[in-house]
Amino acid sequence: MAILNILLYPDARLHKVAEPVKVFDESLKRLVSDMAQTMYAAPGIGLAASQVDVHKQVIVVDVSERRDSLVVLVNPEILDASGNSDIEEGCLSVPGIYHTIERAERLKVRAFDRNGNAFTLESQGLLAVCIQHEMDHLRGKVFIEHLSQLKRQRIRARIAKQLRQSA
Ligand code: GNR
Ligand code: NI
């Protein structure tokens, strides 16, 4: 197992579009366990492969308090989305920035597990929001790109300031 390096916004590699996984081999299983370890260590409630510069459709999520309910989604597809949620979101790739984004409250996805078995998952609330946040990463989209141009500009200015102060 290994803790992987998480790309930080603004990094152009966060905008790459992830490819579907075609072979469910040992290297996929290694990626999933490394991603899970990276997410737990961060700590975060989700991680998309895009954030660790692997542009394959792989997501890990655990919204449980005990951190014992890992969900692995390979090649996820949304079957159904309904309702409205506005949970405050953060992102390991945009540290220190928190914003509510309009998301569906309930989500039904179809995906494969790390062994290549297909399943469907129905979720709501934080889990549903987190899956939508991670699926955005796979499309090369970071959560702040849901905000208005003005808000994004302010966030970019704050990030630049944070970077100057940490330098
Ligand atoms: O750790 C995370 N917390 C979070 C909170 C609300 C909505 C989404 C998230 S995902 C985030 C980890 C991350 O950046 N995943 O891509
Ligand atoms: Ni994120």
C-alpha cells in the first residue's frame, strides 16, 4: 500500500477526462487500495483517480463515521438522480475552500467493483453528493467550476494568496 500524491488546483491534469477501465487486474486492485489509504490518511470522504494523476474511471468513497464502509466505483454511470441537496463541499485538491453546490439529493448509479462485478447503488444525502463530486472529477471537473465566474475568480485569488503565504 502507498499514499499517493494528490494534485492541487490549479493543475491542468485535474481537467483530463478519465477513460473507462477495461481490464480488472492486479494493478487495478493496487490502485484501489492505494487510493483508499490516501483518502483515509488525508483525511477525506472520497477520492477520484484523476486526483492522483491516474486518468481511469475509479472512485473510492467512505462517508461513515467509523471509516469502515468503503465504496469502490469503477466505470460509474448515473441511472437516476432526483431531488435537491446543498451540502457544503470541500475538495482535497482545493484545500481550505468550502462551498455549497446544487446537487441531486438521491442518486442511483451502476458501477463495477474492483473484481469486475457489476452492481447498482442507491444513495442519498452526503453519499449521493460525494459520488456526484467524484464523478465530476472523472470528467475533469473540479467542484468550484460549478460556481459563477466571479466566485471562481475570488477563490483563485484566495488560493494564490495561500500559496504566497506558504512559500
Ligand atoms: O473529503 C471530501 N469531503 C467532501 C465533503 C462534501 C462533499 C464532497 C466531499 S469530497 C472530499 C474529498 C475529495 O476531494 N474528493 O474528490
Ligand atoms: Ni474533490
